Amino acid sequence: MTERTAQKWFKKFRSGNFNLEDAPRSGKPSAFDEDALNQLLHEDPRQSTRELEQAIGYDHATVARHLQKMGKVQKLGAWVPHTLKDSLKNQGVSILASLLSRHQVATKQHRSFLSCAITGEKKWCLYVNKKQKKDLGQSHKAAKTSCQS
């Protein structure tokens, strides 16, 4: 922070103004159409800022700034809202309450709770290895039985 910035904040607080929001600036108002940007995101949320730049006709830095202003962040290649909706927050609370009750039941029964927990946030991929191991024949079986005795 520069000394001049500190002086401005001190003057602002001394006058009794404790509002931390930025004041509107003078200058040319932005003609950027955020509704068009939002429509493009609804059509395909996996577009990059460069692709959105070509579709809207503004610089990708301007597009990125307006995406940030709209509260969008890029997660796993898709633009999503940064803040959670109330319905998603309530869903998270209900899931946590369910897990807590399962933990309490498992504790009363002296079972391990985490051994039966299933996570849903990771991607799972079934891998089938079609290669079969070579049959080593009788010599391998004989060596295996001789080691056990």
C-alpha cells in the first residue's frame, strides 16, 4: 500500500465514512453486454475467454474481468458460479447431518465408520485388464507347495 492510499483511507475513516465499497468512478460507462456473455455461458460453459472474446468482440482480458464481476470461476474447464446457492448449502448441511448420524451409530456398535464411507467427489474409472497372466505350469505349483510345507 502506498502512503497516498493510506492517507486517503485515513481521511475517509476520520470523516466517519466506514464504507469499504469502491465509490463509482467518473469516465465513460462500459457498453459491455453481460447478458450476452451469460447467454453464451449457458449455451456452452466450457468455452475459454479466447473463444468468448471471438463471440462477443471484446478483448479476452475484458471478458475475464466481467466473468469475475459476474462471480464466475473456472472449475474443471467449465465456468460456474463462485458462490453456492442456498439450495446447495442446505443440501450440504443435510448430507453432513446424515454422515454425523451414521458416525454416531457406527460408534455405538463399535464399528469403523470410515471403512464404509463412499466419496462422490472423485472420478472413478473402471479399468479392465484383458491381459492374462502366463500359466507357469506345474513347476510353479510344485515350488508353491514346497514353500508352504
